[in-house]
Amino acid sequence: MERRAKLHGSGEYAMNPVDCKERAAEYRRMAGDAPNSRVRGILTDMARTWDRLAIEAEIGHNSGPQVRAISEPVATHTPPDRR
């Protein structure tokens, strides 16, 4: 299933608690199928992060503006030529 965030002109998007919970569950499923304990741990940590974001989004949803994530351009680094 493809997800699309609600983008605003400034590059921000609003997070929905339900979407965050679904992503947490998705990462838990992936962790269950992980090829090794290292990958399983990383995916489990990501699931916990989505759980925390769901809580924050619920707090924002119930008491004011929604949690917003701001997308920023990712800097790329090209290593100098080694000669």
C-alpha cells in the first residue's frame, strides 16, 4: 500500500496517529521476518519510534495542532578523488 503524506507548500506534512500506528505495526512485521538479530533490532527500534510519534500525534490531535515533520534536503557528499 502506497502512503502519501499531506504536503504543505513549505515542505511540511501532518502526521496522523493512525498512520503512525500502522507504520509501527509494519516495522514489527518486518522485524519478525528479519534475516538476523541486528536487522531485527533496527526494525524493532524503528517500530518503537513510530509508536512514540503516534503518541505525540494523538496529543497534538487532542490538544492543538498536529505534529508536523519538516522535510529538508539531504546533503550529499562526494568524496575527493584519491590519486
